[in-house]
Amino acid sequence: MSSGYINLGPMYPQSWRAPVATFSALPSVGNSIGDVIVTQDSGNLYEWNGTTWNLVTGGGGGGGVTTLNGFTGGVTIDAGTNITVTSTGNTITIAATSDYKVAEYTLSPTDIANGYVTLPSTPAILADTILTVIGGPMQEYGVDFIVSGSQLTWASYTLQGILVSGDVLIVQYT
């Protein structure tokens, strides 16, 4: 498999692009709306909106929402767990449901020989882990790979013998 674009289909309209070192290294030309890139220094995920790169994971952020289904007013984010929208005497609190962590790995010969990589932390729900190989399709949990504790393994699964040194894995998990 090689680096490049991957279209995740209609459920995921974004196209994964090869990771870059820092936010300042995000390309300003040659992008398509919906392109997604991970920065290696922070692990943050950014999406191209046609004009600029927007942070799509991680906590908070500035600027942003001024309307929500007809409601206008202020927006506050409480420690990444609640989003509060206020509008002319009304307050709506929405529990956040997608606190995904993103980890990126460029596979080494040792990773290939071992058949696994170690995540920075243990996923809350192992089977909800999402694995994408840059330049290939999104992988299916339990068929292509599994997670045990903080170890994502492909040994004895479909990806064994397919992954090669230099492949880039993007892992999303809660």
C-alpha cells in the first residue's frame, strides 16, 4: 500500500491525505473540500473547507457556531464534554458523543515483524476502534485487526502479510 488519498465513501466524505509535521506545514494549494490531514506534532486532525484548514478533533477551539437549527447566540464548551447553546433566554445543552483520539503510525520493519502497534492509551470500547491505512480502504474490526488493551494487532488477521514497512496507519478511538 502507498501514501496518498483515500475516499471513505458517502458516510465519510473526507479524503485522507498523507500526514504533515506541523500545522504550518498543511498545504495551502492542491486541496479538495473535505480533505483530512493529521499533524504529527499534535496528532490533531484538520479538514479543508475550500479556504482554510479547520480542526475537527480535540477540545474546544475558537470562533465557530452562531446558529443551530434556528437558534442564535453564544456557544460554550465545558471541558470537551458539553456544548451549551444560548438563545434569547433559552439554553440547550448537548452531550458530546465523539471524543475520538487520533494516533498515526508509519510502520517500521519491527512493527511488521511484531504484527502490532501500541496505542497511547486503551480504547474505551475496543470494537469501536477505526483503522485506516493511507492509500487503502478503512479496515474492519475483528476481520482485519483487533485491539487488546492498548495493543492494535493484525497478526493472524487479514492485514497480516499485506502491510509493509512505510505504510501509514491512522487509528481513531474513544
